[in-house]
Amino acid sequence: MSKNNQTDVSCKSCEKIKAVRKTKIGGQAVLEGVMMRGASSIALACRDETGTIRLDTTRLPAKKPWYRKVPFIRGVVNLVISMISGVRIIGKSAEVMVEDVDTKGDGGGMGWMMFVSTILGLALAIALFIVAPTYLTRGIFALVKLSTEDLKWAWLKSLLEGVFKIIVLVTYMSVISCMKEIKRVFMYHGAEHKTIACYEANLPLTVENVKKCSRYHDRCGTSFIVFVVVLSVVLMMALDIVCAACNWTLFLSDGNWWLRALLKIALLPVVAGISYEVLMLLACSNFILFRPLKWLGKQFQKLTTREPDDGMCEVAIAAFDKVLEMDADPTIPEQHFPEPVNLTEFRKALESKCPQLLEEVKGDEDWLICAILNIKKEDLSNPKVKIPFGWLIRLDKLSERLAAGEPWQYVAGATEFFGNTFRVDDSVLIPRMETELVCEEMLKYVGKDTKLLDSCCGSGVLGLTAAITKDCNVTLADIDEKALKVAKLNAKLNKASARFVRSDMFEKTGGKYDVIVCNPPYVATDVIDTLDASVKDYEPRSALDGGADGLDFYRVLAKEAPAHLKPGAVMVLEIGYDQGKSVAALLQDRFDVSVRKDYGGNDRIVTARLK
């Protein structure tokens, strides 16, 4: 039996365990963490970059206001409160995960982003769940030659709209679950459910026990969403039947589809209130007539939960245990994540923890801080800039990486090239000083109307520098999708316009160019392992390996480049220190070739003009 099958069996067997205690504790998955809410407290547990689980706790008011106790009203109120607190909790988790720097110093950076995201999310929800089903239903009616304004088919229109809503919901959840970040959130969602199920099964809260338990929970927000959709369909069908019986065509006419949409939106609070009561009823009863709804909720929870790893279960257990502890003892004080730090404090931490980084940039601290924090230089003079404490945790990791011998550019995540900042990671080579000479040579032949190809572009420093300084027509090509991703990020960072093509040399670049610039892999295969450890152990081997003699890519250039160059066009190439004569010999039949030396007196640049 496979490991996965064993897990499935364990989960199914756990579902059969008769719960001997119930809890009203509920939760929410966040960025690398879980929030648990009890009767009188909230605990947020997140794992930081060092692997430490950090807790942030809050005391809830001792007495709930009356409107949170009244049936049907409480559902709407709790929905609004959950949305507001959910946004705040996600913002809190982002402080640990170093998601953003508040450059305004008023907390408005993350808050504004959350507000905009919420508005856009509501707009998307209206488009997907109200507008789209309306037009899809019209299409089906037209296909089978039925009139949507025929009163006897009013119920069918609502039913089809409901079916399309379910299809849209399933498709949407399935698509976003493929995203790496969302998948991890869904795994934490699974850890949250399993932890609650483990407690209710009266099992000790250990990782082993939690992993055996079910990912399904009766009070899950996913089930609530499903109930809202189902009940909205039922309610609209009932209203359509009433309108048809009374010959009220105002809400049934296709011309008044917007009025129908507004009615659906207006009914959402009613539907939410009813759905909440249904959710609470199902959570405390296993009556046979309720089981179909429970089954439906469970099917959708399979989309929004995933099997968690051990570490995620530990985080969920930490949050749950803390809520149990605080609910049992009202004297336990709140504890909160450390407050954000200002730039002065961050500078001191950088000097203390990463002195090697400062040494490498030769005292250019301002550039380094902007590169690490991804902020603008003008932000450095703003005393209100707030930096989440998670950045101080990250500095410890950066220090460890430097001590292990990783190049400082990868550690900082950026480097400076030709006066501009470019992002780099281990999927691209680090631009060297010699490559700036290649850039100087390239720019001699570039004007505003120049059509330029940067082949084997890597991080894109050559082509993007041309786009920045000359505002020319630039195409960046590389076979590595990860390298192109870095190049696209650099184009956005430097506000440079360029076309990006995933291509093995000239395979998909198309057209003819005035200038081709290329810094191809040119290290002989058996030489790579003799290079400095910071190069051979960290930089991508595929961007170094030029074949047995290091000339493989130059042979391709000599053979294929002429077909992609305009008459008299120029090719500028970076070469190895001992490859001047060899590369020139490969090109001399079709090009007029010159070789330029670097600062160390070694051959470094080949300029070839098409004959």
C-alpha cells in the first residue's frame, strides 16, 4: 500500500471516531501560519524564516453585544467581522514573512493594499458569480431556442444560473490551488482542521495524531460559501416562480438584467444569515436529512484543504494550545509580535549582522538598503518608514548564507550594473565588471530606432541597459524560463520596455536585427570544477558550460546569426580570456572581426560586423 493510501485510510478511520468533546474554537489559515479563535482569545502562530514558531495573541471582549447573539442577524455580523479581522490577521502574518515595507510609516501600505484587494475581489466575485452566469444562461436558452423571458421557464433560468455558479466556484478554486503560495495556505488550512478534529476526538495534540485526523470540519468557511451559493439559487428560483405566477415581468426581463443582479446582491445578507444558521445546525447534528448538505460541504473542502506537513501541524497545534490556555486562564496577558523598526535601527542591525555585505559594496549602504528592502532612495530620508521585524530575522539568514560562501549579490538579491539596480538569484549569472565593457561597446552601435537582440540574456542587464539608455527596440531571449522571469522583473524594476522570448539561441527570436549582443556560456566543461567555489557551487552551471572547448555557442552564432542580422549589422560578444583568436577564426568568413581587451589585459570582447 502506498504512503498516500495509508494516509487516506487513517483519515477515514479517524472520521469514524466518536467525538467525545466539542469545541467552538475555529480557525483561519494565513501566510505560513494558522489563526485560532476561542471563546475569549485569538492566537496567531507563524513560522519565521529561522524555523521558529512565533505567537501573537489577543483578548476578546468578555461579553458579546446583543446583535452577535440574535439568530440570522449574527450570521451577517460575524461575516463582516470575520472579513475585517481576517485582513488584519493576514497583515500580521505578513510582518513575519517579510511581505512588505510600510514606506508611509502609518501602516497604510499593507492596509491600503488589503483594501484595494478586497474591492477588486468583490468586483471579481460579482463578475464571476452574477454577470457571467446570467450571460451563460442566455447562451444556453438561445442554443435550445427558448426565450429567457418566457415566464414558464423562469425557474429553469435560476437553476442554470446556479449550476454555472457552482462550476465557476469549482474552477476558480481548482485553478488557484495550483499556485504555490495558495497551495501552502490550503495545506495550513488542512492542518487547522486536523488539529480541531484531533482535539474533538479526545486525542493528545501531537503531530502524529493530528496527521491521522480528517481535513473536513462542519464549521468551515468553505462550507459556508457553498451554502450561500446553494441557498441563493433556491431563493432566486422561488422568487422567479412567484414573479411568474404574479406576472411581474420587471425582474424577469432580459433588458432589466442589471435590476436582477442588484436584487441578488441585496439578498446576500439574507442568504448569509440563513447560511450561518444552517452551518451551526449542521455542526451540532448528524440528522440523516442534513447529510447531503454536509457531503456537499465536504467535497468543496477537498478543494480548499491539502494534506499538511509535520511543521504545519506543529504551527496549528501551537495556536490551538495557546487559545485553550488563554480561555482557561483569564490572567494570562496578551503577547504580540515585535513592533516594526525604523531605518536607523535597521542600519544598526545590518552593520551588526552583515558587515561583509557592507564591505562588499564599499560603504554604499544606501544602495544596499534600497536593494534589500526593495524601496526607493527617496524613502531613506523619510523617518516614518517602518520595516517589519521579520526583516531582522532575515538578516540572520543572510549572515549565515554569507558565512557559507554564497556570493553577496545573491544574498542581497541584487547588484548594480551601469548605474542601475538589477535583481539576481541563483538562476542567473552575476554580472561582472568585464560585462560593463561589453555594454559600453554595444551602446556604440545603438540608437533610438535600433532593433537589438540580447541572446542568452540571463538577468537581462545588457539588453535592458540599452532599453534604459537608448529607448530602443529590445528583444531578450533565453532558454531558461527562470532566467526570463528575473529579466522581466528587472524590466519592471527599471521601467524598461522589452520583448521576452523563450528560445534556444535563434530558434524563436524571429526577424532581423541591427545589433545582436550575447554573453553566452563559454567555460570549457572540464574547467568549471576548477573555478572558485563561489562560482562553481552557486552560479547556474548551464550558464557557464560552453562545451568541451567552451566554443559551442560561438559556433551557433557563426552559423546562424547572419540570417538574423540586417546588412552591415553588428554583433557584440563577451568571450573567455583566452578565446580571442578562436572566436575570431569562427566568425571571419562572414564578419569583419575585432577583439577588445578587458581591464586585466585579457581578450574579452569580440565585435563582428556582417560583411
